[in-house]
Amino acid sequence: MTDLPKKNKFLVKTILSLFGIGIIPFSPGTFASAATAIGWYYLLPSFSKYPLLPIFLALILIPTYFISVKLISLYLKPPIDKSWIVIDELFGMIISLLPTIFLHSPVFILIAFICFRFFDIVKPSYIKKIDALHTPGSVVLDDVVAGVYSATSVILISLFYL
């Protein structure tokens, strides 16, 4: 991190590490993805009670995405894709979990988690190209695209399952 006051460094690292999950010494991306999936599992019943909740979440997450990219660009020295930055897993996992709003089964949350981790680790096709850019935007965007691939996979799997 660049020279920041201690208080600011703590705040930036707290946000980008998803409240410290990224500091876990092994598989921080998997832990961040799992934490997102678990949180989603508990939030999922609220979507039917409060139909505007997904819109509210989007209104929070979209600015958070851009704030994350800006924090990475302002405060990190190359290489910028540090293993402790796991807020990108939050965005990718939420995208991969979106189909579960309509599928009403915890099995699909697990499938979304497995698919997302697969695409995030293997980085097929465009995900690898985005990851290779090594820009603040690509740090987050590769996980967003992995989330889209994963959501598509969840939908396709659900067609055979249902």
C-alpha cells in the first residue's frame, strides 16, 4: 500500500479484504466465496417477503464495485492483484447466486459456489484475458465475468434438474 495514514490503511484493507476474510492465510478467495454463499442462504427467504430487496442490494453493490476499483487504483502498488483482496469474490458470487432467487433450493447455492470457484480458479477464455490485463478494473472484472459464467451454468444445470 502506498503511504497512507494508519487509520486509512486499516479502512482500505478492511473493505478490500471483505472485513478481514482475505487475511486468512490459505484459500482466502474460497473463504470469501463461502461467506458470501452462507450470507446469501440466510438472505434468500427475504427476497420473497421484500421484493424490492434485490434492487436495494444492487443500489449498494454497484457503487461499492466502483469504489473498490478506485481504492485499488489509488492505494495499491503493483502487483495490484493481491491475494488478500477478496471483495471481488463478493461481486462474482452474488452474480452467480442471482438465479437462486427463482430456483428456491439451497442445492443451487452450492452449485453456484462450485461453478464460481471453478471459473475463478481455472479462468477459461475471456476471464484469463481480463486477468492478464493487471489493471485495477481487471482485478474485479475477472470475478464479475466468472460470476456471469457461473450464473449461466446454474441456469443450464437447473434446466436438467427441474
